Amino acid sequence: MLKYEILYNNKDVSAKKGQGTRMKQLPKWIYYKQVFQSKFQAGCVKAKIEDNWVNGYEIGPLVEIKKLRTNKYVVRYTYDEIM
């Protein structure tokens, strides 16, 4: 079973005055709970998350590897299609 935390970006990006349409909202990211020492380790988890949705009926998640200020890596993914 994969460990994960759900962190939401609750910032609603609204349009400036004079614009009739709203801008796109930020996606809601799900962060994998573990922090990795190397990009290779994070890449292995990214591949595992992506492979779980191969040949599925649903669209797979968008998975990213983010580098932290401490030179460690974290994996995050989203199912939002607003990107």
C-alpha cells in the first residue's frame, strides 16, 4: 500500500477586474509521504505510481518530482485535468 498525504492548494485564482472569465484554479496535489535522498529513488516511486494506471479505464495521474531546498526529493501527483 502506498503512503501518501493529501495537501490541497486552496488558493482560488480569480480574474482581475474587467475580465469576464475566471482564470484556471491550481491543481490539488497529493504528496507521497516519504522524502528521498536521490532523484533515482523518487523516480522509482514515480514509475510505480504511473504503472498502477496502465490499461485502466481512468486517465492516469500527472506525476512530478520536486527538489526541496535541502537537496532532497519528493513525489507528488494529481488527478485534476485543469493544468
